[in-house]
Amino acid sequence: MLGKVLLNVIVALLWPILALFAVQQVFGGSAAVSQIALPNCPEKCGNITVPYPFGIGDECHYGTPFDDGRYFNLSCNNSVNPPILALGNKVEIVNITLKGELLVHYPISYRCYQSNTTVPSAEYEAFIRTRKFPLSTTQNIIGAIGCDTFVTLNGTMNNKRQFRSGCMTVCAASEDVDTRTCSGIGCCLVSIPDGVTNADLIFRSLDDQKLVKDFNPCSVAFVLSKDHAADDVLPYSIKQILTQDETYYRNLRFPVVFYWPVGNITCETARKTGEYLCKGNSTCDDKLYQEGYRCQCNPGYEGNPYLHDCQDIDECAGGNSNSCKKPAICVNTRGSYNCKCPKGYSGKGTLSDPCIPDLNAAHRGGYKLLVGLSVTLGSILLFLVGWWIYSLIKRRKIVKQRAKYFDRNGGLLLQQQMSSDDSVVERTKLFTIGELEKATDHFNENRILGRGGHGTVYKGMLGEGRIVAVKKSKIEKESHIGVFINEVVIMSQINHRNIVKLLGCCLETEVPLLVYAFIPNGTLHHHIHNPSEEFTITWKMRLQIASDSAAALSYLHSSSSIPIFHRDIKSSNILLDDKYRAKLSDFGTSKSVATDQTHVTTEVMGTFGYLDPGYFQSSQFTEKSDVYSFGVVLVELLTGQKAIRALSEEDRSLTSWFLSHMEDSRLLDIIDSQIVKKDLKEEFLTIANLAKRCLNLDGKKRPTMKEVLLEIETVLSLHVSDETTTKGLYYGDVSSFSTSYLESVSSSSAEVSLLFSH
């Protein structure tokens, strides 16, 4: 709260400085040079610029449904030098401007006669009234060349009344014709007044060229850009044109200016229908056209208004003209500029009102400069102090938040455990949340390996490249914190090759995190109950898995520094590494006991189908309760059946079903079909009898895990002769397995029930 108030005060003091800085950023630099064509489209054909909405190629031009964009789709012929820009197949374009003008090489109109005939032998009329691009009446003139020719311009004046104008040219000999000046003899010109629309050109011979046919067989009419007819001087030889025949005229082209509006609707209609192309800082004009409109940048702006907002022209930048006279300073504004006299001068700073020295201002200026400098430095200092205070408050808030999470996540309880057991300190690393977010791609959903009653497990990669499993614990009640800390403490005390290794934890987050070594080949439960046709867990492998699991439990019960009861032994808590060796996992409900303590009395926890009946009735858990659960796992390995079977009520319990078949001496009937072999009958019977002893309802009559391990290893030793064969299959030659199978294992959600599914 204090940080927010302080920040508001600082902003209020510094807003004039910040506002000045923002103005300089917006207006201070020269306007960005904007692109002309669409991205990835050519902007030029030779030396001719091609601005959008025109474009070279089907994907580079503007088009509407009514015209398919054909009026703006240009082609560039680079096979000639210079390259030729064309609209369609015939109209050669010389220049395109964003003022809405199109300069093209346009054919002329001609009518030719042969001797002794009044019927034209060849004629061509170049229509100037086009559907899409109207003729510019302000940038063109019309004319005629010949000694027996007149031309008439018809149109509408100011969209109200008919208009007609024209000229006539008569001469007796080609020698009377000026070479380039269109003086009225052999050549005449007619200006097109402002306001004329719907212009059309009519021309003909006065007397069918009868009297001049020998030197002037054709009458010619044309439209020509005013820029190419300055002072009535044409860029061509009039005398040469006058004396040619139809062969010459077919390929003769004059430069003509056309308007190019976009669309076929007015500005207002385009705005309403969403077809409006004009971008910011531009205006729309539709007065010159019968249909369509054009966009033009506002005064003081430049760019292509059909593509993006027009950019401010920096009139103050070098090379741009402005009316400021030194020592005046040019200040660029949006769309314009201002001239400002420096301190010590008066006036407007323009050519008409230049800056004049002001003697009294020098003293005032020095005082103002000192005051301004003091205010600026003071504001900056206040800002820096305020920012430091704000940062300090923010850091303290983060520290308090992390301390709060640390306490809530059982940090104090963990510290007590660590202080009483040095091994916890040695084996437990405290990870930062930054390390684990980076490792799991910020706990991406795609990294989830499994979900369980105590949390969600993510696959991650630490900075050194080590693959880990990160468990985000589920803490719904304060009582669950004890489960979390219990798992940390128990796992920190264990160092055994057949037990999943805890690498560390993170307590500085809202949800506590545990980091374990990643076990790649999923759970025993998955491999037994979801077998693959391409890969089968063999009997030898099952014996080895049973031996590894028994070794882990034997270690917990009698070889660790403090005896530990696992309390949740089941096939889904036995993981398989890259060599299919077993790793015991999930110590969330485990309990450590004193060496002279035979049992613990707790709330019944575990998984149905694996629970010791004696524990279920008395709430007293002993090491023999783990033995019972392990016996269920042995039965799973033998039969391939689940602990709770989806069958009739009397056959649902795997243990009851198994024991009844044992009593009836029908063991081979229930052995998993994937491993059953008659020559292994004695081994099956040995392991089955061991499982039966583990499942004895009287816990005292069950064997210890040491005894269980010894019996399994005795059976396993019978397979020593098969070591060479087994090694290739079992101890890591995974190349013999199909890729599809390995991928199915690694992607299985069962793979990473990892330590925690309940």
C-alpha cells in the first residue's frame, strides 16, 4: 500500500518531464519511411515504383468481388531492358502516383485512305472513356495531326450540361508543317476545361484526305499528357507523323494520364460497409469519379494511405523546406511545424517576422535556467529515492511472501527434522522456484506425467541436462503438510539402489514441490496389466523385479538407520528403470519407528486389495503389514491379475481367488499365460507358497522381508545358466524392443504415477 502511494506521488511530481519526453519521442525524430507495397511483394519494376493497391502478382494487389482485382494486378516483363510494367496485355504503365494518377503509353486514333477511294482502308479509335480508370481532364490535352483533319471533345460540364470543343487542321503541303510546335498547321491542340467529365473523342477527315493523300494519307487524333506538351511543343516529329501510313500508327503510343480510384462505391458507403481503405491521417475523396474513391495523406503527412497510417513529415529535418529563419528553432508538430525564437530573442522566427535580440531577456533567462535546473535535478533525485524505496518495499514483500509459504509448507517442521538428523541436510537440496519453472517449462500441461491423491508429477530437465520428476504436492488441509514433510524426511534418510532417489524440494511457492530422479519405463502395474504384444515381462524379469522390491523393503525394515514401514506397497508404486530393474516409490504415508518398536497405531491408510486385514481391523501397522502387501504383488506377478478384479463378488479379491486355487492344487490354471511353462512349475510353486505365507492372516506367521528376499534369490539363482541370453534382453539392450513399444511406455500416464498415485 505504501509503495503504491509513494509511486503516485513520484508520478505527479515528474509528469511534466515525462510528458516532454513523450512529445519528443512522438514528434522529435524524422518521419519513418513507410513501405509502398504489401510485405514480400516487389515495390519496383525497373525504375517504376508500384504502390499498393497496385501490385505485381496475384497476391500483391487490391481487389473487390466485382472486379477480381484485375484493374490493379500488374505484370513486370524483366526480359527486356528496361523492364516493362503493364496492365493486362497491352497497356504499358510509365508511372503511378499516390495522388491517384496513372501515366500510361496509350494508343492513338487514326483513319487512313488509299488513292481513289472514300472508304478508309484502315482505322482505329482509342476509346478514352474507360469503365474503371477515367481520363484525367486536368492533366491531359487532346489534339489532331493531319492536313485534312478535325477532332471534337464531347463531355459533361460540372455534371449538368453538355460540353463540346475541338480544333481543325488544314495544310496544302508537308513543308508548311512545323517539325515540333503544334501551331495549327498540320497539328492542333485543345485544352480540357476543369469540371468536364464523361469525356469522349470524335475525329474524322474533312474530305477523306482526297487533296492531301499523296503526302498525308491518314488523319490522327490523340490524347497527350500536358507535361509532354509544354508550350505546344510535342516530344515527337509532327512532320514525320503526318507523312506515315497505318503500319507506323499501329505501334505509336502517347503518354496519357488516367485517374485510378479504388472500389466502386463512395467514401461514405465504404465506411459503412467496412470496405474503407483509407488509413489514419488521411482523407477520402470521391468527387472526381463516377464510381470509387481515392485516399490521400493529410497536409504535413506522407506515406501510402492504403497500407498504413500516414507518417508525419518532419519539416525541421535537414533538406526539408521551412520558413524558419536563423537563429529561430524549428519545432516539428503533427502535420506541421512551428518557428520558435531562442531565449533572449523576440519575434516569430519566420522570414517575415525574424527573431530580434532582447537585452532584458538575458538576465531573466539565466535566473529561469537556474530555477529549472534545480527543479529538474530535485525531481530526478526524488524519483531515484522513491524508486529505491519502492524496490525495497517490493523485495521485502517478496521475502515475506516466501517466508509465509515456507512456514505454511512445513518449513519449520522440516528444519526441526533436519536439525535432529544430519543426513537430511546432506541429501536434500533446496531448489528455487526459478530452477523448477525453467525445468518444467513453467509447469506446462504437456509435461504432466501423472496425477495422484497427493499431487501432480511433471517431467523436467535441470540446467545440467539431468531429467527429473517434479511433484507439485496437493495441500488441501493443514494435516496434509505433515504428509509432505514426512515424505521429505523419510526419503532423505534412504540411500538404496532399489528406491527412487529424492533430489530435493522447494518450499518458497504456494504449493510445495519435490524433485525426484526420473524413472523412464513406467510402473510394474502398467507392464503386468497392460501388456504389449511386442514386449513381455518374462518370468526371469518378474523374479528380478520381485527380488529388487524385496531388497528395498528388507533395507527399509532392517538395514536403514531407522526402521521404516512403507505402508503402501502395490504394483503401481514399483517403477522400472531403463534396464527394467525395480525402484520402490511413494513414501507419502510411510512411518519411521524406533528400533525397539514393533508397530505404529495410525489412521488406516493404503490401497484396497493390498491392505493387511489385521491392520485394517486394529489400526496397528507392523513390518508384517508390508509383507502382506508384498505378497499381493507376488500374486500379481504370478497371475497377471489385478488386486481387485472386475468379476463376481466372491472372486473380486485376488488373494481369496489365489488361495482357493492353491488349496485345490490348481495353481497352473491361474498362472499368467504369458509366462506359463511346464518346466517352470516348481519355481511357480515355490513363489506361490512364498506368497501364501506372506498372505497369512496371522501376521506373526508371515516371513520377514529378509526371508522373502532369500527365497526369491534362491529361485532366481536357478536362472544363472541363462545369464547370457537374459542380459541381452534384460540388462539394457533395449534396441531389441520396437520403438513404438518404448514410446507407448514413456507416454503412459501409469509411467509416472511415479511416487504418488493413491
